[in-house]
Amino acid sequence: MRSSSGYTPASLSPRWPSTATSPLAGQVLSDAGLADHGIVVLGITRADGAYVAAPRPDTVLRPSDVLTVYGRDRDVRTLVAAAATGATLPPG
């Protein structure tokens, strides 16, 4: 899926948030700050293979979750770069 207006989907690798020290592990989705960066979480794949489609804002992010997200190309690139390095997101 890709639109002509510069939006793209991405699946964040299990590396982030994959550990208890991840900046997102244990947070509820609404507090994770992804929306502040123009990122919409389309779904979450849990460690046991369960898929949470259109997760609610009160969904708790687990250390081994893999997030499927959608947003502007530049915002997704920023998020993926932070995920690759284990960094926190800059302020939105």
C-alpha cells in the first residue's frame, strides 16, 4: 500500500520495541507519542503470533510486539531509524 501523497506503511522490526529497556515497552499506545509524529498504528503482532488489528489507544505495548504503522514517508523513516538504533523519538 502506498499513496501518491507521500504516505507509506512500514512494519517495525522486532528489535523495537523488543526489550524491556525499549522506550515503548510497557506504555499504552496513546502515551507512546507515535500519533504526535503522524504515525498511525494499523496493527500489532504479538510474540505468540496473535494479531491485534486497529489497536485501541489503551492497548499496552509489549516488549516483543511488532508494530505495523502508516504515515508520511519522512515520519516513518524517522521512526524506523529510531527503531534501528534503539533511540527514543524526538519530540513531536
